Amino acid sequence: MSESKLELLDVKKAFGEVEAVKGVTMTLRKGEFLSLLGPSGCGKSTTLSMIAGLEAPSAGDIRVDGQSVVTVPPQRRRIGLVFQDYAVFSRLSVRSNLAFGLEAQGFPRAERRRRVADIAERLELDKILDRRASRLNMSEMQRVALARVLVTEPQLLLLDEPMSNLDAALRFALRGELKRIQRALGQSVLYVTHDQLEAISMSDRIAVMRLGELQQIASPQEIFSKPVNRFVAEFIGDPPINLIDCRVTRDGARAIAETALHGTLDFGPIEIEEGQHLLGVRPHSLRLTHKPGPNGAETEVKVVENLGAEHVAHVAYGNALVAVTLPPRQVSVGERLHLHLDPSEIHLIEQGSERVVAHSLAKAER
């Protein structure tokens, strides 16, 4: 049997002349937590709706365990779906909430009791089975919503921004809890979100989406350290990546980037046209020191943001500013320091195509 739990093969969806999803191809592996990440209106919820059977694709195929489900009614797909609104029945007990779907599907009473008891124990709801749902806190509410879906033993679980209405502290607590539950059950999960922190902290892989198209599918670390284009580089990371103007010239096969502060940077033999392009450098890949050193240049601190556990210094770079993260109380506004680049973490972005053509300087420069 295929190791793929879910496959999307060139899936498209159009609403009249509007193309909401433009040929998405991706795979969700068994037991994997995959996040579909992108800004509002990028087509991620439409993609989820097609997988669940709430929308029919205009073209392409959707397969679960190797079998096409495009013509299979939603109720027969064995796909669990949890929306932003948990929609827990507040007047019913936790036990009745969990049994509701099983009863609707005609399961015998003994089987309903067995499944409810099993999932309640797994999700630590067994001690509150007789509590009315209106008395639950948000953590318990989320677990009940998940348990109500998982008790039907779905082949895969779809989550559509289930934490977007919660405050930051509660989201932090529930992220860890949701990941713990997913690992304990070995459940295959497709998680839709616009929140990069949710995607990075919980996912085995992330699929970044923009304007109905997939931009990149990779592990959170690869998405962060090796973005394929400007959109992914800018969408992932907090503080956001610095984009620095540069001019690329050729020295034989080698691409040389001229910068306002660091002079020339050698990217080696890569394919890129001469002209104006961009350097992408994350604030965490820059250092400020009081003494000169390799890949360093003198600059002035213009602004310092206090973020509590770390500060962000904004320093002059030609006519622009770049952000640098550093420990608290390390620098002051007006101080002249040396800004150092990490040569292994400099992304050269082609201006026209916006693709990243290099992720580091040539080895000779290091």
C-alpha cells in the first residue's frame, strides 16, 4: 500500500472566471502533520473544502490511500473536519457530544460506548464526560471538538484555522496540546492556517500557498533557511527578512553583487542577469560588534526596538535600514558599530522572477 495518505494531482477550482486554485499537486504522508500556509484569499480553505468533498474540483484528482474520492460523497470519505468555530453542542454533556456522530451513523450502543470511552481516555476527557459543554474551558472545548471527529475513526483529519479566534497565550498552550494528541494517535493531519508561527511550531512539513498556487513544500527549517522565492522569504520569519538592494555584475561565470555597505560579494557560478537585484538577509544572520572582522562594515544604530527577550536594532545600510536581532541592552541609538554578514545565510533574489538563485556566498569568500 502507498505510504501516501492523501494525494492532490493538479487540482484546480474556478468560480466563474476566478481561478481560486491553480493546479495544486502535493502529498500528505501517513502520520504526518502538514500545514497549508498562506495569506487570506490564497485558496487554502478552498483546497481543504475540495478534499472534504464540500466543493467539487474543476479539474484534477484527489486520492486517499491511493483511491480517488472525487466522486465519493463527503459522508463516505471518512475524513474528519474541524472548523474555526468548534461548534460543540453547549447544552449537551461531553459524552453526548462525542457520541453524536456515531449515533447519527447508526452505530450500536455498545460500540458507541466503547469508542467514546477510548477516545475520552486518550484525550484526557474521561473525568469530565458528564460535564455540560457550556462549562468547558477553551482547552477542553478544543479537545472535545477533536475527539468528536476522531471517535468516528477518520482516515485523515482536516483542521481549518481552529485557533484563529483565540488569544496568544491560549494559542501557545493549545499548539503543544494539539501536536501531542496528533503524535499520540499517529493521525494524518492537514492544518490550514495563515499564522506562520503555528505552522513552524507544529508541522512536519509546510506547504506555502499564494494566489491559488503552491510556492514551496518542505520542512519548517528548510522553508526558513532555503526559501525558493521572495514571497516565501518574506512570509516566513519574525522579524521579517531584510531585503537589500544590490547590483550584480559578471566576472566570467561568477556573479558578483555590489552592495552599499559591504562592497562586493562573490556568489560564484550561478545563472543570473547583470543588473539590479536583492539580497535577502535575516535579522538573526547579522551581528553587531565593536571591532572590525570578516564580512563586516561600519554602520550606525538608528533605532532600537525592545521586544523583551530580545532587541531589534535598525542600522544604516546606504540609504536604507536593516534589522538585526541581539540580546537586550547591547547597543544604543547613535552608536557606531560593525555589521557582520553570515556568508552561509545570504539569499540572492533575482529582481524579475523573484526566485532565490543562491543561499550563500561562494566558498572562496567564506
